[in-house]
Amino acid sequence: MQLWVGLGNPGAKYAANRHNIGFMALDRIAADHGFGPWRKGYQGLVSEGRLGSTRVILLKPETFMNLSGQSVRAAADFFKIPVEAITVFHDELDLAPGKIRVKQAGGHAGHNGLRSIHQHLSENYARVRLGIGHPGDKARVANYVLSDFAKADQDWLDDLLRGLSDGAPALAAGESAKFLNAVSLRTAPPRPSTGTKPPEKPAEKPAAAPEDPRSPLEKLAERFKR
């Protein structure tokens, strides 16, 4: 059994925020893979289902981002899920929009949701880091993450969420490379070859036989000599 956590803030006011991309990821996975309806529990919203042979609990904490660890700890304790079997989907300022990385354990890099999980559990959980880009100025970060995705972001965001859903069974099976490849096929599909193979040379015509300079009479005489 695994626990997958999407980070975000509860309520319609925050639903389309960049900070809520973790919620968006879990919503897409639940809808595409036939998970059960979302229900309240463990200070959050929970949906249960299977990805391949793996039972997965999806959790969207409703404690607000800075207290996410309370909800994660409550769910992990109830289902008796070790921290190593927890995967957290979260926004990542240090990755370009649409880029993705998978990481096992490590620091929280100042992300308040991850910091809270560190405090209530440990750092030994997995993370799916979902790039949202950086506003370029540290002073603008708070407003940036709490603002909605721009209209221009919708195409890459949709591709990313679809890719996460496509690769979810591989992630549940511990196949990170296969998971990332599934995402890449959505966000950066292979392009047709643009090679410049030189055209084949046309087949050369056989050389014509040299013209016989003899007159018809000389040719006829030659035949009677044989």
C-alpha cells in the first residue's frame, strides 16, 4: 500500500493557484484511473484505488499548506504506511514550467508544505517535483505561487497532468524512469526526423555500343566470309 499526497490549499479561492498543482495532479489520477469518490478524513480529502496491483491512497490535506504534515501523519498512522511508501506531489520553483523530477528523501528547500511533513514524519519520503518556474525576484514568490496559472500555461499544464496520469502505474510499481518517460511523451513528444539524407543517384544507363562504320554491303560480304 502507498500513500500519495498532493500539496495545496483548500477552497475554490486557491483551486487554480500554482501552489495547488499537487491537488491538480491527484485529481487527474483519480479521475483517469477510476478511484473512489473523494471523502473527508485525516484532516483532508481521501480517495482510494489501485494502480496495477498496488493499492494507493490519495490524500489532499485541508490543513492549508503550512500544516500539511498534520494530515499526512494522521493518514499514515491510520493506514500504517511507512514514510518510505509516501510520495508527495508539489510545486517546484526551481524547475521550468512543465518540467518534472522524482526524488527520494532530501531537504525541503524552503517549501512550507514539505517542511511541515519533515517535522511530523521525516525526510525519507519520495517527491514528484512539478516545475512552475520562478518569478525572478524572491520578493515576488509568495504572490506568484498564490496566483492562478496564466491562460498561456494551460496547454503545457494539461499535457503535464495527462502525462502524470499516464505514468502513474509505473510510479506505483517503483519504475521511475518509465514514469518520467510517460510524462515526456506528453510534454515533449518525439518529432519526425529532419535528417538530410542525400537523394539516391539515378541508375546509370548502360553505355551504347559503338556505331559500326561499315556499309550494309560490307556487312553482307563479311557474313559470306564465315
